[in-house]
Amino acid sequence: MQPSLVRARSSIDELTDIVPEIIKELVKQYRLSKSTRVKTAVMKTLAQLAHVMNAKIGPHFHTMLPEF
């Protein structure tokens, strides 16, 4: 069997496609929640996302900053 020359999408590539939706929902949770635990979890999740995405979330800061 010949190896495929088509590159398979990595999980990072797939995650990059849904970053706007992830950020939108996290910001929504942060804004609507009165719980400090939820707000802390949102901030930790955004920090992990930034670490995994290697600064590819920069274009989405305009969505996040007004809420924080």
C-alpha cells in the first residue's frame, strides 16, 4: 500500500477552526455567571487554550477584553 501524500489534519488545525466559537462561549459564561469558581475556570480554560494554540488566539482579543 502506498502512503497517502495528502496531509491529515492535526488536532491543532481542527481546534484552530473552532477557536472563535470556543472563545464566544467562554466569554458568554464569564459574563453571565456570578460565581467566582466559574469565572476562574473560564480564565484557566482561556489560558490553556492560549498555551495550546501558541498565540493563535490574538485576533480574538477584541472579543475577550471588554468582558475582563
